Amino acid sequence: MNRKEVQHIKLKNLKKATPISFPQEGFVAGIAPYLRGTYATMYINKPWEIKQYTGLSTVKESNTLYRKILDTGLKKLFVDLDLSTCTCNHSDTQRAPNDVDITSITIQSVEDMNMLFDKIPLDKVTVSITMNSTILPLLAFYIVTAEEQGISLDQLSGSLKSDILKELNTNAYTPTLSSKIFTDIFEYTSKKMPEFNSISISGYKIQEAGATAEIELAYTLSNGLEFLKKGIEAGIKIDSFATQLSFCWAIGMDHFTEIAKLRAARVLWAKMVKQFNPKNPESLALKTHSQTSCNSLTTQDPFNNVTRVTLQAMAAAFGGTQSLHTNTLDEGTAVSARIARNTQTYLQQETHITKTVDPWAGSYHLEKLTEDIANKTWELISELEHHGGISKAIKKGIPKLHIENAAAIKQVKIKNGEQVLVGVNKYQLKKEKTSTPLEIDNKTTSNIQLEKLHQLKTTRNNTEVKKSLIALTNAVKHGKENLLEATIKAARNRATLSEISDALQTVFK
């Protein structure tokens, strides 16, 4: 399939949105379209991965925490970065002090990444990192850190929680630059980091903004379709990068809907990828990470959140997620973090729900609900394709309009009591029970980062830094060199996060 063919590809039955049929007896776990699960035996032999966001503002504190986690025998780290890092704002910028957070990590340069993983062998652990629009510099910092540990890149495993198309609404980069960034990442990682999931296509914030399950599915899967098209247009074979894509979903309180949503997502993704004629059946498999919904948690009577998170975690498990993050009841204390983590542990080890494949198979309600959600989602995807795909639809404001309408309807239902929130619009306590979350001292943390930044800039070779940043800008301007490779060169010279970000955007200012 060449670039011209990809540009004109029309998914079969897409414009007509032909209904999708789900005969119960026609699906088997581990075989496309994976309705009943991605693996043949699902959790019987391989339970979902338990993940927990971890980080304590400074990289030194976080490194100590990570080493304690690894000492317990766990080999997976889920790195949560603060807002100043995810928005390319250093501690010396005007708005950054309010974005520095002691419950997540600030990364400003490769030196911070080195300190974060000090004495942690990156070839022995699986690392997932939230990167968002800062994916190029942060991935470069991670790669250089591995190089300086003497580790071959093909030994690195994990995933990058970053969906550049989702960031188009933040104006972080232009659509043209965003396309160039993710195709260059695909090209680099498919060759040198085959065990890494290079892009996590996120529907989480779509649901958190108020979207229905169908809207979350449609816009997230359409983002995935855009990635496929752009990758193939860039000359990358689909089987070399489709297996590196993963998806992140929010899991809310509508229990059966969330189960059906994950099942429908697998079928729809397999149907979409199949149009590109992959040779590897694994290219059709949708890799799923789920996170319980922050939007469903309440400050009123917060201990109800423990039950909410448990029910959401069960929905994710029944839906066949491959990994899961459970939110804490107050997002702040060590005790609440332990409760959230243990929620998954006892679901896996005490309830025996891992002893069967697709436990809701054959339920009329679940099978019909899966079919209905799939067909409503397919209609929305058809609408997006009619407008030229998700990127063009975003420019026209179509997704934003649908999400805002859904959110408004939801708020009206909550206000009039049609949708019950226990402890908020029904069964309120006369006297609120409270928890004591960690307090955030932005000023102290920001001062620490300022000092480190000053030391870095006075000890590095600024001439080499300037040369590498100019080379990066030229790579953006001319579009010939791989942007990740150019960014890695700048990272080796100790260019900072915001300097690299500025170099990437200079051409478009």
C-alpha cells in the first residue's frame, strides 16, 4: 500500500455505518476480532498488570521511592510527571511555580532523568511514563539515560503515555509538526526499541470531560486510525508499528456500559486495522490500559470513593483490560495509595474472577449492550471520516461540540437528581467526614528546581547546546532528518526541556 492509496482509503461500510452483528457463538478469546479478550486464556495464566502512579516531586525523593518499590519484588514503574513538565514550563518561567507539584515529578533535563533512575537498571524493569506533548524531549532524556547506563535500547520495555493528536486542542504543536513527531517516533522505536509501546492513544480525558462511552470510543479510535494513516504515509510498514500502539480508557460508574465499552473497542479496532492488510495477526489486537475515573470521585464523604474505585476496577477486569491504575480516595496519602493498590491485589487473588475467560460471555444484556455501543460508535467514526478524519474534525470543532453537549446533559441529570451521586445530591451527611491529603509546597520545590537549572546551565558546553538546538530547528524546517534522533543529540549536550520545545516550535511562530 503506497501513500496515495492511504490518502484515499475508505474503510469498508464506513460512510453507510452498516450495523455490526455480534453472534455470541462466533467469537473466541485470543483470535481476531478479540471480542472475548486479547489472549486465549486471559487472566487464568496472565492477570492484568497492576499499575500505580508514583512520584514525589523531586527526582531524588522519587528515586528513593522507586528503589523501595523494586525491593519488594515489583518490576514495573509508572512515572507521573507534574504539569510544569507536561507543558514545557521550567521552574524559571512565570507560570511554572503554580504547576510544580509534590505528588508528581519535575523533569527539566537529562540530568533529572539520570537521577530519577539512579541505580535502577532500566533493562530489568518496565517503565511507563506520562509525557503528553513533551514526548520528544522526555523520550530523548530517557534514551540518553539508558545509553549512559550502558544499556542497549532493544532491552528497554514499557510504554509512553502520550497522544499527540489529543494535544492538538492545547495548541502545543501544529498538526503538521505533530504528524512529523509521531511518525519519526514510530520509525525510530520500531527499529531500535521493539519492546516499547511508543504511543498511548488516550480516551481518558475525553470521558473525564463529560463524554459518553460512545464518544470516548469514537474519538479515541479515530485518533488511532489517524496514527495508522500517517505512519503508512511516511513509508512505515503497518506491522512494524501497529503492535506498538496502546490505548488508555477511563472507567466510570456505569458498570455494564464500561465492560461493554472495552469489548466493543477491541472489535472495532480489529475491523479498522484489517483494512490496511496487516500480515501479523497481533497488529489487529488492541492493547488496553484502564484507569478508574477521577471525575466520579467526590470530596463530599470521600470514603465512598473506595467503593467507587473498587466497582470501576471490577468493570475494567470484566472488560478484559491488560493493565489498570486505581485512583486513591483522596489522591494524596500513603494510606490511600496502599488501599488503591491493594484493591487490585484482592480482586486478583481473593475473588477468583481471574479463573475464567470473559465471565460475562452469553449474558444477553452484556452482548446486546456491546453490540449497541459498537454501532453507535461506528456512526460517530463515520461522521468524522465524512469530515476528512479526526484532525480536520477537531479544527471544525466537531468533537468539542459533542463532548460539551454530553457534559451539559450529564450535569443537568446530576442537578435534578436523575443521576445519583451518593453523598452529593442524595444521602448527604449532616457533618462531613474528611481525610487529610498531603499539602503541596510549590515554592520550596520550585526553588530546588531553580537551583538545579542554574547549575546545569553554568556547567554544560553552551556552544554545543546552541549548535544542537539550531540543528533541531533545521530538522523541523526541512523535514528530512528524524526529529527524535535530532532531539537525542540535543539531550546528550544537556539542552533543557523548554529549550528543546522552543527549538521545535520556532519554525511555526
